[in-house]
Amino acid sequence: MLLSTALGKSHVHKIPKDGITDLIRSIAAEKAGQPFYVLDLATIESLMDKWNHSFPNVKPFYAVKCNTEPALITKLANLGANFDCASLHEIDTVLSLGISPNRIIFANPCKAISHIKHAAAVGVNLTTFDSKLEVDKIKKWHPQCRLLLRIKAPSDSGSLRPLGKKFGVFPQEIEPLLHYACNVAGLKVVGVSFHVGSIAQDPSIYRQAIAGVRDVFDVADYLGIPKMQILNIGGGFRSTSLFEEIATVVKEAVRDFFPDDKLTIIAEPGRFFPETAFTLVTHVIGKRVRGKKIEYWIDDGIYGSFRPTLYNSCFVGIKPISMKTADEECSQICESTIYGPSCDSLDAVAVDIKLVELQMDDLIVFYNMGAYSKYGGTRFNGFDMLSTPTYLVNTNSS
């Protein structure tokens, strides 16, 4: 099994769901003074079940940039996921875990030549493009690579982080670029890709985008290009009730716009899988009381796990844990601010929130911390946020 390869000698704690707090206390007592993550592998299994139920005909290519934890990647591989990589390093991260290059899409429309050469050398043979220059680079350095044309979603205003400004071709660019890639450069364009943006809020934007894909297929037919087979619906998914709505919209749109086509449908989910599976545990390393308000310092901050979450901090849950076993409910609740460890005054993790009063070495635990957290961290001010360890649990009672 790939999972045993990724974990090596790492221990997986098999515990009931309500045993995580005790486990966190135990790890914190043993590894005092260092923040750490807890990854629940059972949550990953549950999320894959949810994906397969809602999207039975859509193959997930997990966006590795979201979280490159080896145990996560290997668990997803064992559950049948493929992988979306955007760089040489991400490709090598996946390959190093024994995963076949045939399970990787190089989903970056603008790639450095050295990265294209590397993809060719290791056998990653599917990528995206959205410009004539990219066609020229691929033609020269990886001509056997199959291509997906990246189009702009008709509207990405229904997502919290639109991507259309940076990536994708406009409708008027489709015909000349397809002609150049296929009929001039002689490359194989086998499908179309789009991305509505991160954290989609409006399911209807997927229908609009799939209608745009239909237009591309029609243009390809007009140009005499061999029939394309792949529809890549990108990402934008979270594990919320909206996910089922999006899945319904996608299935209806595929049925309406591609009634007679046998498509291979893929997606590039990022935060959908790791977001709720990871918990971050931090220590109180400082405290200041000012009247009725309390300020805390912890050993992680915006230059570490919290840097990429600033724009979506509303998704993060916070729980204080006393290192004593006494009931925290007996403590006084105070208006509190949580600062990170750096000397930057902007390094504030949470401002004016209600917390029970904590003491030195108590814990502040942050839930839903698996997406774009640790792996967006830095070593700013000498605090190495890139080496935060991850402990593995499985809360599956079976």
C-alpha cells in the first residue's frame, strides 16, 4: 500500500472522535513549546465518500498546492484520487510517494521551460495552456504532451477569490489559438479546462462555464480537430451543503450541453479534502492583561499557518484547552486578542474574540486548518513555520 510508504514508521493513533482533546493534551505535554498539526485520516475517507456520492463520474485531481503533507497525498492516492501539480517540485513530491506520472495533470497554463522539460523527462503528459507562446514552449520541449485549453469562466464573481484575471482565454481568442496549437504546431488538444475561482458561492457559474466549454468543442469540430474527450471543471469546492448544489448543477449542465458525448470529466479540488481534516495546536507563550481585556501570544502566526487564511479566517474554529484537566467552563470569559510570535505588529491571528482565561503553556486549538496553511508559511523573523510536525489519527470507530 502506498500509505505505508508515506508514513514510514509514523504512528497512527486510533481513537474515538471524542478522544482528540485528550490526545492533543498528551502530545502537547510531550512536545512542549512547539505547534503541531493533527490530521484525521478518517475525515479524508469520509470526504472521499462524499465526493464519490455527489460526483460519481468526476475524477478528482487533488490540487497539491493546497497542502503537500505526504500522508494526506498518499491517503488520497489510496482512495483513488489523482493529482493537480503546478510546478516541478509538486510533481516530484507526488512521484516520490510512488504515484504514477499518469495520475498527474500539470495544471499551470504558464510554465517555466525547465519545468516543462522535467515533466517530459518523468512522463507527465497532460497539461493546460492559454497562450500561443505556451504552445511554442510545449512544441519544442514536450511535443508528446496532451493539452487542455484553459478558458475564462464566463463569470467568477460568484467566488471569494476569482482567478479569471490571470488565467484563461477570451471567447474571441479560442478559434485562432486552437488552430495554431493543432493545425500549425501539430499538438494534441484533448479537452477544455476552466476554474470558477476559489470557494465558489454561486453554483450557476458552473453551468455558465460548461456552456462555454460546449462552444469550444463546437469550434474544434469546425476546425476539423479530432474530437476532444476531457472536461476539466476545476475547483472552488468546500465540504458544505453548497457542494451538493454545485454537483447537481454540473450534472445537469453536462447532460444538457453534452447529451451525446462520452466525456472524461475531471476536477481539481483543493481545500475540499484537507480543510476540515487538519487541526492546528498552538501554545500560549505570552500574556498581557489590560483591564478586562487579555492579549495572548502563541507560537504560530500570519507568517506561518495563518498567512494564507487571513482572507477566509471566518472558516476557522477556535477552542482553548487548559493543560489541566479541570473543566475550562469554570474559567472567566474575557475579550481577547491572539498575536503570533513575530515582531510585526500586524501579526494578529484573532482580534477581540471571547475566550476563557488561559495561562502560560495552555493551548489554543484551531480547527479547519488544512487548506493553504502550513505550506504557505515562511521563516520570517527566524521562526521556522515550515517544519511544524503533523500527527496522524484515525477516528473511524470501525
